[in-house]
Amino acid sequence: MATTLSQSYLITAVIKFIQDRNNPDSENIGYGLIAAYALNYSTLAISSSWCAQNVARFSTKLRSCLISLIYEKTLRITSKDINLGSATVLMQVTSNLMMSTKLM
């Protein structure tokens, strides 16, 4: 979030830098702006990938929990009560449905 908020300040600093090119320190300011943009977008890329990886890990853990719970329930049901083939299909459909919603 900080990287998103800092982008407006960086744009303002670049505009100010372009308007005041006769400043003797403008070369150092330019290099500083380049470094600030590199740091800003590197941080944004790292945090976005970290967040995406954590969401993927959570959805994988949730899917494994759902599959194991449905499987345990399937083992407790007698064959007289329900067709076991449909319970297995239900397990696959439920886990795929949960994965397709992306849980975000």
C-alpha cells in the first residue's frame, strides 16, 4: 500500500525535476528519482508475488482439508444410504468449485 501511495509523490517530484532543469543539483536529483522508482516498483513486485503465493498456499491447504473431510464422511456412510460413486464425484466437484472461486 505504501508503494501505491508513494507513486503520486514520485510523479510530482519528476514533474518538478523537469520544470527546474537549471538547478545545479539536478543530476543528483535525477539519479535519486531513478533509484526511487526502481525501489518502488521492486517493492511492489515483491509484495504482489508474496501475496499471490500466500493465497495459493491457503487455497491448496483449504482444498486438502475439504477433500479429507469429504473423504472421511464418505467412509462413514453405508452403501445402503448413498451410491459411493456419486460421493466421490461430489468430492471432486466441491473441491473444484472452491478452487475456481479463487477465495480472494
